[in-house]
Amino acid sequence: MKKQTAVRRFVSAMLAIPMMLTAVTLTGCGADKPYDIRLQDYVKVGEYQGISYTDFKIRVTEKEIQEEVEKVLQKYSVQTERTEGPLEEGDYANIQYKLEVDGSKLNGAASQYYTVQVGKEAILEDIDKALVGKEAGETFEVKTTFPEDFEMNAHMAGKEALFTITVNKIFDVTLPALDDAFVSENLGFETADAYLENLEESLYDQKQKDARYQAGEEIWNKVLESSEVLKYPEDEVKNKQTALTESFRIICEKYGTSLEEALDSILKTDEAAFMENIRISAENAVKEEMILYYIARENSLEMTPQEQQAYLNDVLAENGITAREFKEKYSASIEEYAEESGIMTSLLYERVFDFLVENGVPK
């Protein structure tokens, strides 16, 4: 679907074995109405109105606008393979790699066709620097350490890594000019100025939405700390445990390893400790969702079935796909997909976070 963040995707294929142990935004048990219980019997929710949060100011910079323009122009660029000469900053290269972490080879940890622009910091800094001067067909190694705040997988943070990288091809890329003729033909605007004005407004709206969500999350964490679980609905916890374990197992298989191998070579733990962490994670998820639905129901924030369907119809329209085409492609209706993937729960988080900010106190 749309709205994917492209941050350090160079290693995301391998590092997609996530720390499921911290997952919290999961779909319910498949019931028609999630948490169809007297929530006050299960959770004591702390104060959630009048909570302070860090105030925010939104500004869109010229650099941000140009970066977005370049992303769009890239889609219409002309690539010409270059057979001679070394890579320089700004050049494009198609590469592949193998990866070892803390001395252990990771099965499936290889990208066969990954295109990077050298010097744009879309990959780890040490790899970015090492690519400069390399030629097509050259293979080399890079020893590095994942940052302590590594975004793609917290479990890899701070660990030593050895990348074996091959430069498959080098490209020269020519971008089209952002003029009236281009935007009229390809972007649906009469002039380049009109497109840039719309782009700036879109960036502003998205930054404001992100900032409000972050402020809501700040309040939410305070609400979590002040709330108490009286008892857990055991069926919900068991379903979460099963879903987390199965998701982890599927991802392991996708990347050519078993759950047992992943526990030993990647997570450095045993099955008993893993399952205990799964249980704790499941309980944390249930606690969050009980608080979420409690606040939502106390303040009439839940989406009606009509609102849910309207949202899903908009998703189909934005992605240029019909309901029938969606079902053929994903082997499930968009309604089934939304239920399984927890989309409606995520939307409810957004609504509740907005409510918390509206009733919060900026500082």
C-alpha cells in the first residue's frame, strides 16, 4: 500500500526479522467488536485529559521540498549504464551483498538487485564511503557497526557486521526538468509553480499530522504509566501470543532460517526465554488495547461500520485498484485484509491520539 518510509532500505530485507517482542499494535481476536467486554472490570485507566505535552511548531524547508521533487523526478529519469570509470559521489550503482553479524552468517541476508545513490546516506555511512572509487564488477568487504539507535531493527543496534558487496552495474541518471510542460503531462498540474505550492502544502499537512501523533504518543505513554490492569482477558492474551509466534516463524522461513536457528544465532536466547518474552509482549499489547478501547468508547471515538467502509473505499481509490482486483491480488477482500493487519486498530490509535492532544496542555 502507499505511505512507505524509505529509510536505510539497504539492509531492510535481512533486518525484516523484527523484534516482535515489542509489537503492540495488533488486530483483535477477529470478533465483530474487539474487546466486547466490560473494560472497567479489566483495567483501571489513569487520567487522560489535561495532560501536558511538548508543544510543536511546523515549518517546511526549501531543502525538504527539493528532496521531494527529486524523488518524483527519479520516477521519470533516464538511466544509462556506464561500463568504465569508478563510482563518484552522486552516481548510481546496482549492488548485491552478503551479511555476517557478530561473526555469524545470516541465511537469506542478501539483496540481489539494490540500487543506491552514492553519498545520499540511504545506507550505512561506512558502506556509503566505501563505494566511492569502486568499479563495476568489483567485490569488496566492509566491516562496520550498526548504530546504537539503528531504526530498522533494535536487536542489531551496536552489533558488528561484515558486508561482502559486489557492484553489479553503474548508471548515469538524467532527470527531466521540472517545468510547466512536464508537470502538465505527468503530474496533473497546469504549471510548475502550482505543483510546488501543492507539494509544500502536502508536506506541511503531513508534518503537522506526524507532530500531532508524536504529541499524542507522549501523552499516551503517561496514560499507560498511570493505568493498571486488574485482570487479563486470557483469550485475548493467548491469541496475541499465537499471532506473535506465528509471525516470527513465517518471517524466519521467508529468509531461509528456522525459528530455532533464529533464536540461537540472531536473538541469542532459548525457546523458554523467547516464549516468556512473547507472553509479556502479548500482555503489554492487550493492556494498551484495553486502554485504547476504553478511552474510545468513553468519548464516542470508534469508527462506525459505515466510516470504516468509506475509509477502505478511499484506500482502493487512492491506489487505483478495485475491490475485485484487490481480492485477486491478495487472496482476501480488503475488509479481511484490514481486520488481519490491524488497520482499523491503527486508525483508532490516531483518533485517540488526536483526542488526547485536543484535550492536552502544550508546554
